[in-house]
Amino acid sequence: MFVNNKQTRGVSFSSPSGALVQLMPGISEISDEDAGALKSAIAPLKLEETGLIVFGETKTVGQGETKRTIGKTLADLKPEEAEALILETNDVVLLNTWKKSEKRDEVRLAIVNRLEFIKNYKPGEDEQNAEA
């Protein structure tokens, strides 16, 4: 399951196993169990107020008892959705994990481009380009 941390700082919470889970700014991938713990930990607040967006929920699709999980892994996403997610990911370890398992060429290219961008990024570069 994915969590998008829109804050400029990391967020930590305890998983059911007692381990500390850290969500860096941008996209993080966590287990369903940890997602449940995260929701419980911030239950008094609305997720949007925390700057966290959790997606990959099980949803009812159509009529009746039909349920499926939408967007639970990168492979579940349409290429354009995966590429948008990749652009918000700053975790190099996660990007490299996705790169190893991703089969779609256009998504792998987006991952490689994001890794290259992160590697070459220089703090303050955006401000200098905006002034020019």
C-alpha cells in the first residue's frame, strides 16, 4: 500500500510488531498491517489534515459483493498513474526495488529518469532557475 507524505518532514509511527515505521516526504510503500496502525494512530485527525494520503484500499466495484484492491502495488496502476506516483517518490531504495520488478518499459524509464534526477539534484537549484 502507498502513502504519500505531503509534508516537508518525515513522519514516524509504531507498527503492530512494535517496529518504528518512518514515512519520508513523498511516496512510501507500507504493509496493509502498518497502514491499519497508521490510520489508528491518527484516527482523531482527518488524514488530509496530517498531510498523509493513503491509497490502495479495498473498494466495492459495481453491484453486490464484488471487491478488489485498486492501486495496491505499482504493477496495479495504469502506466500514467505509475509515472505520476514515481515523480513524487524520493526514496531511492524504493525506486530501485520498483526498477527491478517493473516489466513495463515506459514505467521503467520513468523510474530511471527519477533516479537520475535525484542523483543530479542540487539544493537551491529550483530557486536559481526561477530567478533567471
